[in-house]
Amino acid sequence: MQNSSPEKLSIRRIVGWASFVVTIVLFAFVSSRAGMRWLGAATLAGAVVQLYRRRIAYGWEGQEPSGYITGIPAILFGLLLGALGLAMLGQPDIVLALFGWDNQ
């Protein structure tokens, strides 16, 4: 059984690639702080989507999901992802230092 139409899958793929390109451009040509803030916003958006759906698919990309993480583990993971996104958005210098990407 297929959950998503091909149009939705292509829109998700386009949004994913566009976000990836924006991330590279920000890190390479603007600043690492701008890139980290963009990653924070994207991570926060992903957390909101996961919390709304309350399930996380897993399996091979391009195939039907092998299964779903649901319930409390999915909610906890979504909250953890949201906290990481907020940290990346609000305190990019600390997160850059945490990941070792600060310019020493």
C-alpha cells in the first residue's frame, strides 16, 4: 500500500535538495553562523512535522518503509530534534564549537 502520491514525493525531494543547496551556499559564501541558523530552522521544521505526524518511518530510501516508530519514542525523538533545532537557531556559535566547526 502506498501512502504518498508521486507528486508529494517529488515535492519532498525538491524541498530537500533546495534546502541542501541553501545550506551549502550559506556555509560557503555567507558565514558558518548563517548556515547553522538555517540548519536550525530546517531541523525545527522537521521536528514540527514529526511531532504532528507522531510517527517516524525507517527503511531503505526509495522503498516502502520497513516500519514506523510511533508513540512515546517518536514524540521524545521529535522533542529532542526540536531542542537541537532551537539550539542551532538561537546559539549558533555554541553549536559550531560543540561540533568542532568553529574557526580556531
